[in-house]
Amino acid sequence: MVKTGYDSLPIILLAGFFTGAVMTIQTSYQLVAAYIPKSTIGAIVAQSLLIELAAVISALVLAGRVGARIATELGTMSVSEQIDALESMGFNSVTFLVMPRVLAGILMFPVIYIAASAAGIGGGVLAGVITGELPAADFMIGAQGVFNPWDISFGMVKSIVFGFVITSISCFKGYYASGGAEGVGKATTQATVLSCIYVLLADFMLAILLL
């Protein structure tokens, strides 16, 4: 859980912060009509982060960081016959190696989603103030005006699914890696690419089913 969640917070907070900041600036650029209140920017940015961007961007970043690490660790253990050694000593290698990593993903990805959402909204507020496009009070008025508790629930559901998808695919690819160092590299690449693809597919399916 520490490796999956806590150690990932710096890159997640950075990604979330700048996502919110860029969204605020771009939304302000697009909303040029004088009759559209500035608070609309806060509404668009906050809801987009809570429903979509905080969960998806975090998952794509973690597919490269967490997924690659898991696939490399298990792949190295597989090609060096450490997994076979565990089995020979009576350990269930799946329970011992795979389950903790999958559970850590399921438990920690929602925490990461919350951190990314908070950082994104904070980045949006700061960008609006620094550029002079939107006072912080107007941003928060817009964000609060469209806030729906279901948005956070939906984002949490997505983060749980993404955590399972990334860790399970990475564990599978690493566990069955073969062929020495080249095989480990191939398994790591496949784990990262497939995790990103299935995260986007799961995002699409969840939007259809839950929205």
C-alpha cells in the first residue's frame, strides 16, 4: 500500500495540480461571451475533474509507475525461478505475491483519486487568481453550484475498477514472464500498454452503465 499509494502521491499531486490549472486557463479562453458568468469556469473544471480527469489521468500515470514496477518485480522473480522456489517451500505464490498487490491497488487508488481531485481544484483556483481570469471566490461558487455527491461516488467507483485493472494485468504479465531480461522487459511493456488500454475501455463502459 505504501509503494502503490503513498510513494505515488508526489507525481499524482503534480499531475492533478497542472491538469486543473490548464483546464481553468483553457476554459477561460473558450468562454468569451460576456453574458456567461465567470463562475461557470469553476463549475466546468471541478465537475470535469471529479467525474473524469482526476481518476483517468491518475490511472494512466500509475499504469506507468505502479504497473511497470509490479510487472518488473514479478517478472524478475519468475525468470530467476524465485516463484518456483516459493512453491517448493509450500507457499501459494498467487496468494503470497499477487493478492497483496491487487488489494493494495483497490484500496489505495481511491485515496489517490481524492488527492488528485483536491490538487486539481487547488491548481484551478490558483491559476485563475494568478492569471487574473477568475477570483477564487467565483471559482468556488461555480464549483459548489454544480456539486453533486454522486460525482465523487462515480469517481471512487472508477478508481477502484482502475486499481484492479492495472494491478491484475501487471501481476499477470509479470507472473508469467519468461525468457530472461528480454522477457521481463517485454512483460513490463505489455503490462503498461494493456493497462492503459483497459483503463480507457473500463472508463467508457462505466460511463455507459453509471451515468
